[in-house]
Amino acid sequence: MKRKELIKKITSIGCELARHGGRHDLYRNTKTGKKQPVPRHDEIDERLARHIIKELS
């Protein structure tokens, strides 16, 4: 999955960028308060993308 697609999906469920890191960006769900790092690679493995979406939902 492309990183841009993943960012679109998690922002549509109510997440926002919490901070930039060295190799990852940290996204936070404003409703639940859960945080999850998102790697800065152009391509993100499908399993990892599903895990990130599941944790932030």
C-alpha cells in the first residue's frame, strides 16, 4: 500500500499527525487517544497497514 493511501485512510477515521520522528511519524486518534507510528517508506506492507488501521480505529 502506498503511504499516501494509508494516510488518507487514517485521517478519514479521525486521526491526526502527533509528531514527526526520525524514521516514523506518530499519528493519534483524537477520539480514542491511541497512538501508532507510521513508517516514512513509499511502500508499506499490506499487513502492517492493516495493523495500523486496526489499532487506530
